[in-house]
Amino acid sequence: MPQIELSAGPVEYDDTGGDGPVVVLLHGLTMDGSVWRHVVPGLRENYRCVLPTLPLGGHRRPMRADADLSLRGVALLVEEFLQRLDLRDVTLVLNDWGGAQMLISERRAERIGRLVLCACEAFDNYPPGIPGRAIALAAKVPGGLYLTMQLLRTRAMRRGPGGWGWMSKRPVPKKVMDAWFRPAQTVREVRRDLAKYCGSIPSRQKLLELAEEMRWFDRPVLVAWAREDRLMPREHGRRLAELLPGARLVEIDDSYTLIPEDQPETLTRTILDFLHETEEGR
């Protein structure tokens, strides 16, 4: 996997290459770009897909000890990543993680031409639900993240209600989850990076103010939300579609938060339709 040295440290990424328009796909906490493994094949024929591994606990290469890995810091790393690879007019796609809220609210979106918000953190839903709050709490307790990540070796923790079982309706393959969790299970510095992020979430009031600052973004936006989501409230999808002037809302059945896992074919068609329609309008 290629990597690029950013101000915070090395960031690995996958790149399908090609001359087509660029789609950058981002993952959530303790995951990597493989969450998009069923979606990329449907996009790569006509689009260049780039998938960075963000320092959110699923990264194999630790960041520098002094790196800013706050919510804002990681969001600005996305901007830096686009700049360093000279990616322009990007369609930025997020699932689970909501860091684009920081980029848009701070008007750091020069290279973003379109935005896809796919069942992700929004408004004041940071960290989301019981799983998010549990890992944030564990990060505050000495040894808490280590214990939490070791427990995630078990099927009970991976599929239990109120935990990872609420991330997807269908089990994520064991080898995929093993790869997601292994860095934070085995590398102290990766847990350090993850703890930095978990301890950085702004206040509820600040998060709501940041959401309001997104109203200026009038470029095309697709809000793809899971009707049965247990972690990302259904009304947040509707609120985002109302907040962003160029947004359209599509609600997807039979899925929890990880729509790329539960309904990859439906999500791929939805994204492709959005890309084709917005290209025609340019």
C-alpha cells in the first residue's frame, strides 16, 4: 500500500488510478478503507477511487507523538492529503465518521466539488450511541482502550446489541474485522493516537454551532441514510438535507450505519446516480 508523509505522520492509502474524476472515500473509527471493498468495484471503471487510512485506530503506522489528532486535526489531515496528492474537484464520501463537518464549517473545502454523507456523525452526535460513548470513556481510563480492544476479539463483543452489533445488520467477515482491530490491539502508539482523538470532541454547543456554519456549502451533496440506523438518528439525515442548499436525501432500507456492508449494491447505485446527475448539470 502506498503512503504519503503528512505533517502528523505517514498515511497509507489505496488508489485505483486512472484519469476519471476523483472519489475519495473515508472510513470510521477503528476501521480502514476496506469498509468500501464492495462499493469500489462499481465505481472504479469510470472514477479514480482513493482511500486513505486515517489515524482513527485502524491505522498500522503510528503518527508522530506531538501530532494534533483531535477531531479538527484529523479533518485538516484530510485537507492536507488532498493537497499533497493534488486532488481537485473531489467527491468526498464519508461513512460513520463525520469529520467533513469541520472542513465545511471552516471553509476548508476548496478541493471538494461534491459531498456524500453516508450515515455519519452529524450535529452533536459525537461520539455516536453506546459504542461511541463506551470507547470514548475507555480512552479516559488507564488501560481502558487496551482492554476494550482485546474484548473486541470476541464474537460476543463484535455482534452484541448496543455495541458493534449495532454497526451493521449483517456480520462483517472475521478476517476483515481482525484487520480493523489488530493495530489498536497490538501497537501501543496506535492506541495513543486513538485516545487523542477520543478525548478531543468539542462540547455539544460547539458542535451545533459548527453544523450551522455548514450552510454556505452549496455544491452538490448526497445524504444517504439508513432508515433503521441505531447510531445515527434518522432525523439527522433529514436535517442535513435541509441544512445544505445543494443536498438531496436518499433513505436506504434494511441497513444499519455501515451501509457499505449491509447494502453495498444499493449504495453504489445511489452514488453513481448522484455522480451522473450532477455531472450532467455542470
